Amino acid sequence: MNRELKRISAVVLMMFTALFVASSTVQVFQSDALHNDARNSRTAYESYEYKRGQILLADGKAIVRSVPSKDVYRFQRTYVQPKIYAPVTGYYPIGGEATGIEGALDKQLAGTSSDQFFDRLKRTITGQDPEGDSVQLTIDPKIQQAAYDALGDKRGAVVALNPKTGAVLAMVSKPTFDPNRLAKHDSSAVDSAYKKLLGASPSPLVNRAIAGDLNPPASTFKLVTSSAALESGKYTLKSTFPSPNSLVLPGTTLRIQNSYGEECGSGPKATLLTALSLSCNIPFAELGMQLGNTAIKQQAEKYGFNKALSIPLKVTPSVYPTTNDRAQTAQTAFGQWNDRATPMQMAMVSAAIGNGGVLMKPNLVQKVLSPSLDTVSEMAPTELSRPISAATADGVRQMMVSSVSEGAATNARINGVEVAGKTGTAQNGENDPYTLWFTGFAPAKDPKVAVAVVIENGGGLGQNGYGNLLAAPIGKRVFEAVLNK
């Protein structure tokens, strides 16, 4: 009898253990996956039982809010001026994955973060409906509107930063989309709208300011190469480099030229100041080969290349490649070969130069506010790195000022204001349209804003467009929006 009881006990123990393991796996290890599964309709219903927090601009204006709904979901998410702010706000779909700030700060907006436990408890005790916190952004509506209007119908992006704090003042990406179409409570209509957006080319869902298929930064990268040269202590603004009208790179048949196939400046040699001001490729190719890949790579990484960044949206790392090939290094020195950059990264480069060599961490969020709009948390400006010395920053600034006043970036000039800037025109293939760039800051000696502009597909002009023609005027309009506030 004892033997049978032992067998039965062992079987019961095994069954209990199996049940315990299975339930623990579901409740502990699979709970998040099951909760977030798009097929879990109960979770979707529950997420609309509370009033999701607002998303506010820097001036306090709400651009995203939840309003009462008469269907099975209690609240409908709505977006104001949706196409202007879509790259920032993202969207909050039923049963899908939220994007933008909606996704990055989902728990705060939903009221489910650990920091909101006592607030949830208080509202439960007092019988108040659950409600999420609101998020106030650093985006300035006037600057965002100016950047959006200036970009027009061109494919590209604009980023504007406060160099002293890292606050993102504007972030525009085009083509754009209407988040309201993806937040409807009609799943078939949402699926149809999403598939249409997903199949569109170029994709409106890509935030070109911080992600997507990154572009070669072209001559805007000369700011990084110049920084590496001055930081080495071996070069000054007066250092000279050979500048013939063409140069065959070592070990190749590849011939590079300065703009229009001319010499750089007035003679066979050009100073670093002249080379950056006039945006000459050959002197920078020579400089790149002298510096070497390692020195340029280290400088690029001090500015943020090859590194992850959250603002709190995830920013695709910009790329400076590793190579032991002198010809390839020569090309990277003026922003070609496998160099790739986001507008956010190039705005960071300009911001650090304008801020005396101190790079502040870019940030989109100013505050998190309770449902009663009391401050829950406030984001303090944070130093990200010191990529260059104050002396180097001053030297590069002087060259950027020269570029705007009398060089290759003259379309960024503003009467009565000293502007620092650098243009770029990137080649993408023998017959492909160019990518056009501008980056800079203003006023040059005490900047209120640093800007980066990228225009893809040649701005509709194929290989006839160039940075000073199309990108620099956009940067100018953003500068003016800030300076005229």
C-alpha cells in the first residue's frame, strides 16, 4: 500500500511541478509578449479604458489628445496639424505598435509607468477615471512651421537644435503622413491606409531626420576632417595643400575634381581656410590621406558617428567607415565613399562647433506633466561630449563664416547677422541625382540655433541641383524664424 501511495504522490508532484512551470512561464516570461500581441483584443480594449495623456509643444499647445468615443473604445486619439508633426508624434494604433513619442513614452502617456503608481492609487481611491501623464516637447511651433514650409514639396528633412541645451527646436521629414488615418477605430480602414503608406515610394513612414537609408554627408563632413586636422596640432587655417584641377587617387583610376573642375582659389595650393570656404575636394583628399583613417574616425566618433543615440526616439547611428585604403580614406575626408549621416548628426556637429566645442545631448522632451499639469519630471540639459577644444571650435567657426560670407554657402547670408555654415552636394552614382546638404549656426559668435538640412533626389533637379542652390536657403529661413522670435 505504501508503495502505491508513493507512486501516486510522485505522479501528483510531477503534475503539480509541470503545472507550476507552465503557469510561471506564461505569467512571468511570456506576459509582455502576450500583452503586446496584436491579436489580444482584451489588451486593446483595456488600453482605451483610460484617457491617454496629451502631447504638447514647447508653448503648451496640445497637438495630440484623446477625446471621448461612442464605440467600444472609450477614447479616440486625435492629432492636430498631423502632417507637420507626424515625424515627432508618431501614431498610436489599435492592436499595433506605437511609433514616435507615442511609442517612446508610451507608459507615461498611458499612465502605467512605475513612477505613476501612487497617482493611479490616488485616482482609484477618489473614484477618478484613470488618466495618463502628458508630455511637453521642446519643439517650437514657429520654427517647426518655418522648416516645414521652407522644405516645401522636396524629399528630405530639417533639424534645428539649441546648441546650448540640446533642445530639438524643429524636426521635419518629408514626404509625411496623417497619423489620424492610422489611429481610427475601424481596423479595415487602418489596414488599408497602412498598406498604402507602406507601399508608397518614397515612404512617408520613414523619419528622414533621424533614420532611413542614410545619405553621404558630402562636403558637410569637411567640418569633421577640419576638426581632426586642427585637433592634431599639426595644422592651422593657413596650412596649404596641393590643389590641381584634378587628382587621380593612389592605386586607382578614379579621378576627383574640385567644383567645376577648377583649381581651389587663385593658385596651385590652397589653405585650409580657402579649401573649406570654397568647398574644394582635392585639398581635403590630400588632408585625409595625411591624417589617416584612424584620426578621422576618432574625431567623427567624438561627434557621435558610429554610436547609438536616443532623443528619446531612436536615432540611426551615422557611419564613418574603417579602411586602410588611402584612396578610400581620401574620399571619406570629403564625405563620400561609405560615409553616411543623418541630419540630426550633422546638426550635432554644427551645434558642438557653435557651442565652443561642447556637444549637448539632443532631446525632444521638456517635461512630463501629471493629468493636472503639475510637473512630474523635467529634463535637464546634459553634456554628451567635448569633441573639440574651444580653440578648434573657433577655427572651424571662422572657416564656416567665410563660407557663408564669400564662399560656397552664400545663400545662407542674412543681412546684419554673421552666419556660420557649410554646404554639401553628395554623389550617389554615375547617373543618380545628387543629395544636397546645408548645416550651420547663427549668430556665429553666440548661436541660438544650429541647423541641418538634407534634400534627397536632387531636389527634383537631378545632377543640376547643389547645396547652396536649394539647401542653404532652407537653412536661412529656419535661422530667420529663430532670430525673429
